Amino acid sequence: MSFNRVVAPRGGIPAEPNEFVGRTAELRQLDELLNSTRLVTLVGPGGVGKTRVALRAAAAAAPRYPDGVWLVQLSGLRDRRLLPHIIAQRIGAAEHFAGSPSNALLAHLRDRRLLLILDTCEHLIDACAELADAIVAGAPSVTVLATSREPLNVTGETTVLVRPLPVPGAGSGEGRNPFGMIDLEEGAGTGGGERTPADGGDAVELFARRAAAAVPGFAVTEANRAEVVRLCRRLDGVPLTIELAAGRLKQFSLAEISRRLDNRLALLTGSGDPDERHATARNAIAWSYDTCTTTERTLWARLSVFPASFDAAAAAEVCASGELSGTEIFETILRLVDKSLMMPAVADGRGRPRYRMLDTIREFGAEQLTASGEDLGIRDRFIARYLSMARHVEEHVFGDEQLELFSELRREQASIRAALEYSLGGRIRQPDRERDGAELTTRLWAYWVSCGRMVEADYWLSKALELIPDPCPQRAWVLAVRCFLGAVRGAIPQAVADGRAAVRLAESLRKPLIAGRAHISLCLALTFAGQLDAAVRSGRAAQRRLAPLGDVTGLIVLDAHLAVLHQGLGQPAEAIACYQRGIERFGQHSGERVYHGYLHVAGAFGYLELPGMEAESARVLSLTLLAKYDLDEVTGTAYSLELLGWLAAGAGRHSRAAWLMGAADPLWVRCGARLSNAVLWEPRHEQAVAIAREALGAERYAQLFDAGAQHPLDQVVALAINDAETLDGSVHGLAQAGGPTGPSGLSDHEWEIAFLVATGLPARQIARRLFTTPRRVEEQLKGIFAKLGISSLKQLGPWLGEELASRPGPTVLSVPSARSLPDGSAAPARGPAARRR
């Protein structure tokens, strides 16, 4: 295992799809603006290259922003009320905060120095303007870089007009800039290294490079230069139109492209007005549409329902109907890629290729889809695809393919949001669609928790309740799921009210499954509210309704909730019994990860209350921390670190307690509430804090707490699971055991297998984590034994511990309690209890 990921990625700029051409002077001027101005908006017509310029400028400025460069792409978002949430989600801000989502975002940004890129603001212009204005006023070290077809028009904004690329002999033809707008092209003829018309111009260079990529061997020569210059001038130097034209050299000669474009663009005057340039780009796209086959046009229009990337299977499921068969989809996609109307995107986890459209291309396709009268039908197929996916996920939510399913949902998040907007957006009231949207949201209950998107889920669930006011099963499900998510994220009063309403409605409809699941959610909400007697009654009601139905999924979730409830009642033995029963329901070889983690946390709470079981609690929490961090699950990671901090405080390890609880603190901020606002746990937190602060002194405690909060999370996790006392020193990963082969002769991969086996993971789970087979893991383990000269698992733990201890620097990947070894052999205990002995 290597600790090379963080829960909240520090932004990052996507790789450029092809070579960047020109804009040298413009980028230098923009860099100066970003160094002196807090809000910069790049304005220009569609296709002029605003996003590429913004990303290139941001990459150059990135070293000035220690908290990262964060790109938020808004083209797929239609509901303005989700804007603060989408930005907060992207940058790792709190899921919930007292007041509005904007308050959560501003609280997160207030003390950070970062560059926030809001890309494609024009369709949400008022919402973007309000939020940018608030960020500039409330976060003094944050710079906002926006791209839009129109200015935001807020105080302090510097609006920059992004011109097309220069074309030889075109003249300035620009006219005067709009009042107060900076023209990035004004400096293009100054300084060293810029092109002049005699050199060919940046527009000609762009055409030459894209044409050479489309037709290897193509070059701009004396023989064709005049035709290329004329073509670029006819296209007003707009990069998107130039790239489209260059891509058509596979089908047409240069002269034929010019002739066909002349016919399409004949009505344009070419005066250089930005609106006219937009018309130029639109007509160039329309020309590309005209030259496509009927099949290509149909697929282009239908694919416009996808707001982000998609694979061929998704395209076939949504778009194949009528004259367009499923067998034609993949080949047609490739032809659209060849024509530069579609672009390859990052492949999925299985290496399957994905594709996407540029926003301007998608907009044109959407217009053609509406004109064809197919838009409602294609959107219905789009909704049906993601509803089918959600149903499949829920049916297998606790199966071995859980992680793969959740990864796929993460890749499809933008499309899931689009399906919810199509069904619950309220623009066209269709009861069947609204019910589908409600079902789509509720079926994803486990995913919303795992990926930390509970506030967005609450938004859609609330929309569903508005649109489905009458008593029906769908409304009962929505209330039950909103109760569960509200309890987890700490919205306790709403959760209790929702749970009670769900139970009443389900009972009146005589739906025992819905009633049982609603009681499960209500049991958790009441437990967190401190209404323990009522929680006991709900737990028993859930058991009575679900056991006869054989609802294993519901009973596992109930076991986790009952374990928490019994801990609150001061019944740790009963809590552990519920935890163990839930684990047993999964079966010995289950590859499920998410709810195993929740059960482990619930069990750890029970072990905390039993004298002499501190080491077992530490073992369970270490395994849970590893799993939750590996899943990028903020809530589970926060709980694990918090409880490890309590253990350390109780064992007199006050420094460790301080930095562990400090490391949990920013994660709790992201979750929206510490310990889900559960009244039964807050006193335990305060007790642990008081113990550590009294022993260390308030100043030293605050220093260690802050150090934990600021330490890289991957290193915190490594140090926490390895029982480290301090944050000092570097973190050793298994890959650092000595290079490709360490002193023992083990490769990095063999070190990883050795460590995972020592943590107690069975071969099947190790195989899933390492993308191999259980048999291969067992074969490699035999090779490891041979290299180490050992013959059993009971010898592996001590050897690994000695090897790690012999390294220079602190040991951070030591072996967990030997009771976790697969062969059940005993070895010295570790953790707080062992230290006290």
C-alpha cells in the first residue's frame, strides 16, 4: 500500500487535449492581471478559446496559490440554486453549515489563498455574479477567474476581451472595446517572440498543426498558403472554427472546404463585431453539421443530452432508436471524433474509452434535437438509463462489486445530476418523470453517503416532496431516505420529523418494507437526538417488519444503528453483539466495504466502554480508517480519527490525542457537523479534549491540534494506523522498503501484499484492491515466504515488524494486532492497552 492520495484533491488543471498555439503576449498580460486583481472575467464569443486561455494562465500562476487552483466547470449545471454547493463540493468545503450553502463556501475560503476558476458562466450569470461578489468581499486571499460570453458586472471586476487569433492581412477591424474592457490582443505585436503576419499568424499556425494531426504530412507551403490565410480570415480567426475546418481535410480538399464555407458564410459581413464572430462560429458549426451524414447528425443531436463525458455503451442505450441502430453507435462516434466534433476524454477504470463534446458543439446539437421533436423522448431514455443504473446499484449495494459500482456512479455524477434536472426540474410537469426522479434519488441512498453528496441529495429529495405532495409509496420512500441522510449529516430535527412522517405514511399505505426501512432511519435520528427510549421502539418495529421479509440489506443497516443505540444506553456488550451480528450477515468472504466500515465504527464505540478492550478498539478503528480513507469517504475517516484520539487520551497519550482530534476537525467541517451532532457523543469528545489539554497545557494542546489539522491527510492516516506518538519525521510507505527490491529481496508489490496480509485482509479482498486474482495473491505469498525463509503467517508479523523497525526514521507501517492474522495465531498486542502494560 502507498499513501499517495488525499481526501480532497488540491484542485488541479486538466491535461490539454492538444498543443496550445499562440497567445504569448495575452498570457503574459493576463498573468500580470491575476497578480494584481482579485476578479478577472474572460469574455468572448463561443469557440474563441476562453477556457484554454484561462487554464493556461492558471497553470502559470499556480505557484502563487498554496491552497491550489480549482477548476469548476459549470456548463452541465442548469439549476442556479446548486451553484454554491457544486463549488463547495469541488473544493472540499463543508457539506452543511448554519445558514445558506454560500455561507459554507465563504467559511471555507475565508483563510485560504487559492485561484478559483468558474468556467462557462453565461447561463448562470446572475448567480455567478452574486457569488463572485461575495467571495471577493469575504475571502481576501482568493482570486476568481471566470469565463463567460458576457461580463459579470460586479464591483471590482476586470473584464478581458479574448480576441480571435491574428490572421495575416486581416487588419485590426476591431473597432472600439466595450467601455472598461481590456483587450488582450493589444499587446500582441510587442515584445519578443510574437508572430507577425509575415510569419503566417497564429491562426494559420493553428490550422497547420491541427491539419497535420488530421492528415499526417500536411504542411502550409508557398503553394497553399494564400488559400489557408483566406480560409482563416473567412473564419475570423476563431480557434474552434479553424479546428473544425482543419479536421475536415480527411474528407475534403482545402479548396473544397473553402468553397463550402463560402456558401454557408456568404451572408456575413466580416466586420469583426463579437456578435458577428459568434455567428461565424455558429455558421461554421452548422456547415460541419451540413457535411455530416444523416446518421452522424442524428447521433450528434441525441448525444447533446449528455452534459459531460460518456462511453459507447451509454450512447447506445440512450441514442439507439428508429433509424439509428445500436450497432452503428461506436463507429459513428469515431467518425465524429475524426471530424473534431467530439473529443476523447479520460478512460474509465477498466480502460474503456469515453468521449465528450465541447459546449458550443453540444449547444448546437441540443437545438437540432429540439427542432427534430425528439428531445422529450431522448431525455426519457436518458432518465431511464440512470434509473436502471440506480436500481442495479441498490440491488447489489452490499455485494462484492460495490466499489466498482460506486466508482462508476462517481464518473457519471454529472449525468445523474442532469437526469434529476430533467425529471425534477419542474420546467415540464410530467408525473411519471417526477416519480422516476424521486426513485432515482432514493435508490442511491448508500452512494450519497459514501461520496459525501448528502446536501445535494437533500436538495433533490426536497424537490421530489414538492412535486409529489399526495400520499403514495414514492413520497414515503423520499421521506425515509431524507431522514437517514439528515441524521448522518447532523440535521437532526428535520430527520426526526421526516422519519415520523415516513412511518405514518408507509403504515397507512400498508407497505411493510417501506415502514421497516423508515423505522431504521428514525431509530438513528432519535438516537442522535438523545431520545433513546423512542429509538428502542423504532428499532424493534423495524426488526418486526423486516425480518419476515428477509430484507438482509435493511437488517445489516439496522444492526449498525442498534449498535450505536446500545452504546448510548450504556450497554457496550449489546452494542458489540449487534456489530458482530451485522458482520456475520455479510458472510465470511464479502467484499463489501462501506457498511463494514460503519459497523466497525459502531463496534469500536462498544469496545471503548469495555475495560481491557482498548487494543481491540484500536485494531478495528485502524482497519476502518484504512478502508474509509481508501474510499475517499470523509465521514468515516473523521469518525475513525476522532475515536482513535479518544483512545489515546484515555491511555495518557496526550500528544497523539491532540493531533488526531486536530486531524479530524477539518473533516468534521466538511461533513457539516462533528459526530453528526449526536448529543450522546459530544460529552465524550469534550472529555477527551479536557484530558489532553489539562495534561499538555492549553497552548501546547492548541499547537498540536492545529498541526494535526494542517498535516497532509495521507501522512496522518499512515501515522494513525501505525500507532505513532508524534507527527515528526517523514512517512515511510511500503514502496520505500529499498527500491524495486529491498534488502529482503521483496519488490514493492510483494511488500504491499505482505502488509495487507498482516492486517488480516483475506486473499479475495487483497485481490480486489490490487486488481488481481485471489489465486495470484496466494501464489505471490508463497514466493514471499520463500524469499523470507519463513513457512507460516504467524512468522510474517514479527518479521515485518522487525524489518520496519530497522529502517532509519520513524516507523509508520508497523503490523496491527496479531489477532487479525488469517491463521488466527496470537502475537503481542499493540495499541494503548499494550502500552499501559
